[in-house]
Amino acid sequence: MEHPYQPLFDRLDDLGRRLDKAIEGSLNEHGLSKFEFVRIEEAAGILGVAIPTVRAYTAKKKLRHYKRGHYVYYKIGDLNEFIEKGRIEPKKAFS
């Protein structure tokens, strides 16, 4: 005899699998969600610079950041956008 709640359990399992799949699709190369916020230590690691450099970018308003109380947060997507802005196009070869 099947448990009376078995159809509900099956639906919850299916929903969990779908949610896991959606989350996996939204991860960046660091394994973090594009929408996730990080603190300065993680931001420095993602950018490949020292913490004082991130502080300087923040103070000069070069790097988008968010404040909540005394804490400063950085969105992963904003950090990736900051990196992309520094892209240098290769020069064309001489003909």
C-alpha cells in the first residue's frame, strides 16, 4: 500500500531537482550565483587584486558597491562587469 502522501513527496523531489538545475545554470566560473553578494575579501580574490586596491576603487566610486549598515558588499555580476570594462582589444596586424 502506497503512503498517502507519496504523490506529494514525489512532486517535492521533482521540484528540488528542477531548483538544483536552475541554480547550477546561474553559477559563474567561481561557483557563485550571479546574484550573490560578497564582502571585500572575496571581491579582491575575484578581481585578483589586494584588499587595499578594492578599498581604493570603492572610495573613488570606480567599483559599484552596496552598503548595509557598516558593511560594504559587492555583487558578483558587478565585479565581472568591472573586469570586462578593462578589456583591451588586440591591435590589427600590419599589412
